[in-house]
Amino acid sequence: MVIGIIGIIIGLLVLGAGIYYLIKEKDDTESKKIYGITSGVGAAVTVAAAVILIMHL
């Protein structure tokens, strides 16, 4: 249960940072690609951790 909660927190932090820098660097094409991937990874980690948490309830 603790691993799921920690995973959700880390995933949300990575997702939030990716979205923040995606908006901040909206004029740079290369940065948009990098931060878009970072946001996707953060979302995937969040969803995976939520599934793990739900399965253990």
C-alpha cells in the first residue's frame, strides 16, 4: 500500500514538472518533445501506481 502511495506522489510530481516546463518552453520545439515525453512518463507512473494501490485494497 505504501509503495502505491509513494508511486502516485512521484508520478504526480513528474507529471506536474513536465507540464510546467512544457508550458514554460512552449516556443522551443525540441523542449516540447522532451517535456511531452516526461509528462507521459509521469502519467504512466501515476496510473500504474494507482492500479497497484487499487489491487491491494
